[in-house]
Amino acid sequence: MPRTQIDDRSVSYLAFVNAERGKRHHTQNEDMLQYDLLRAGDMRSVEECRRMLDSDLPGHVSDDPLRNQKYLFVASIALVSRYCIEEGMDPETAYSGAPAAVAPTAGGRTAAATGDGEARLRPPD
């Protein structure tokens, strides 16, 4: 499979278009808050992740809104796995949890369905 190269001109053009349209991405501090909460073991990280995905600022990786949200959710879960390992979680545990969070969203047909992964990971009461 051929690799796609992204040149500086393409990135500059996209930055220009976003600026002209008044679009911006989350700041580094906004983006990292959910992971900082996660590292601290604070369950508010789940709500922060949901808030980030539901905002009007998330990245654009697909023209299909549902697919875009799914891709961003999967990327977020991948980062969560890495941060969990960084904080001492067994890598196999972290990597095994990722598919459990992502799988319920795979067949979702609505944007609301993409955020259900965390609820399915909670142990029963």
C-alpha cells in the first residue's frame, strides 16, 4: 500500500482554510485535561472525553460525521491505553480494555452510539 505524504504546503493550506472559516482545534491544555484527570484516577475524565468529542472543535478526519466521531473516539481510546501504561497499568490489561471500549461503537448508526463504550466497561453494581 503506498504511503501518503503530507507536505508543508498542504498543511499550510489547511491551516489557512481553517483560519478563514473561523475554525480552531482544542488547545493543548484543553486536549490534555481528560488525560490528566485519567492519570489522577478521576472519573471526571470520562465526562471530559465526552465533552471534547461532542464539542464543535474536534478534529476532522472524515467527511461523514458519524465516521469522524468514531475515528476520534478510537484515537482517544488508543491514547488512554498509552497513558494507563505510563501510569503503571499492565500493558496487556490496557490493550485488552481498548477493544472492549471500541467494539460497542463499531456498529453504531448514530453519534450517540459512539459514546457508549465506557458504560459497557463499568463493573455491575
